[in-house]
Amino acid sequence: MSIRDEMPVLARHEGDWVGTYLYVDNDGNVLDKHASHLSCQFTSDPARPYYQINRYTWADGREEEHRFPAAYHDRQIWFDTDRIQGHSWEVDGSTLVLTWVYKREPDQVLYEMIQISPCGRHRARTWHWFKNGEIVKRTLIKETKLK
């Protein structure tokens, strides 16, 4: 079976997504906010069948782009890039969970819940940032599918 067959919720995420990332501290104070454009793709490369490109733009004109090729096995996608290491799996018919660490900050662990709407055009994502086992901030993401 293929990654699309074994991870049908992930397959529904294929395409381009635009939205906003909002970072808040434990008291709800805004720490950062920026626009996003993510491309979620499936490839013909058996070693890295999933590929994601994240593009971020801030109001001051600053931009970033990050690429995330992923391996696939055990009904999960596995990221191991110069930036992050982590994996994602499906929880139910609309939800993915992703956990990862930034390699430059190994004492910080992130947990993300990604939910796609029944129509497949909207996503809601939340990140929970833990440092040394204690939550330090959250990221709230709202996205709409372009194509």
C-alpha cells in the first residue's frame, strides 16, 4: 500500500495553503505574527515520498523558507532535516499529530495538532512548545487551501 492509502488524512492536505501564524505566551500575549504559504506534496522518491515547503512573511518585509522532506514507514512520516527531527501520524478521520524538536534547541519539544475540515479547504493547527517539560508558549494557525 502507498502513503496515500495508509495516510488518507495526510493525502487530503496535498496542495498549497495560506494563512497566519500567531505566537502567544502563557498569558495570551502576542509574541509574533506572520503570514504563511505552505506547499504539501507527494513525490515519486521512495526514500522521501512526502515533501513540504514552508514560506513565512512578516509585516516588516522579512521572509523565510524552509524545506522538509520526509520518509515514510509504520504509517507515519518522519522528518530529519538540518533544522528539525520529528514524526507525524493520523489520530482520526480529520486529525494529524506531529511532534518534533529543533535540533539547535534539543531541550525544547513541540507538539502540533492539525485538523482539516470535512470539505478539505480549511485547516486549524496548534503548536504547544515545551521547554524542560514545561509549556512556554503556543502557536495558533488558521489556513485556507489555494488549490
